[in-house]
Amino acid sequence: MFRRLGITFAVYGEGGDTERLIPFDIVPRVLTNPEWQRLSEGLIQRVRALNAFLFDAYHGQDFVTCSQVFPIRIGKRQKTVG
């Protein structure tokens, strides 16, 4: 059903079929309130961090230009001769 509906993602570089089904549990997971509180706090933190990174990537690029993780500017590709 998921493949027919297009609920898949692509994996490149492993050879074989690049289209994979998204993992899905038929039975929903039941969380206690403390488990949900901890999970939701982590999700909120990660979404804020991702949004801040994306905003910086498309605007000032302070993180990108000052970071050891990303020493090149996003969106700038070096031309190759060949």
C-alpha cells in the first residue's frame, strides 16, 4: 500500500533498489505523560536548532563561515575542469 501511495524515500550509493518504504508501525506506541514531555521537549529543541541553522544558511551564514564543521559557504560550488 505505501509503495502504491508513494510513501517512500530514496537511498543512493548502496546499489540495488534505491526506493525504500518508510518504516511504519501498524500498532501505535503508547507513551506515558513523562515520556511524552521529555520527547516533546527534545523535538522542540531540535526543530528550533534546525530552523536557526536554515535561517542562517539562507541569510548571514555566520555559522557556516565560522564553523569547523562547514568550512565552505552553502550554495557556492567550485567549478571542476574536465
